[in-house]
Amino acid sequence: MHATRITVALLACLTLSACGMAKAARTGGQTFDKYGCMARDFKSQPPCEPAEAAASGP
């Protein structure tokens, strides 16, 4: 019975941490896109496509 509680608690913690990691990865990707578009502008390269700029918004 005690092992079952530990297993359930461990699975709950793993599930919550996986959700947090997914959110961090999504946020990191959006930030990378945003600064990638800014870098293109800084290097005098063609600007991002409107779809790229919209995807990298807030």
C-alpha cells in the first residue's frame, strides 16, 4: 500500500515537470524566433516574412 502511494506521487511529479518543460521549450522557441528576426534586421538582411513576424510576437 505504501509503495502505491509513492508511485502515484512520483508519477504526479513527473507529469507536472513534463508540462513545465514543454512550456519552457515553447517559450524559448518563440523568443528565439523573435530575436532571429531582429538579428536579420540588424545584419541588413531581408526582413522576416509577415507570417514569421506574427508567429514571433508576444
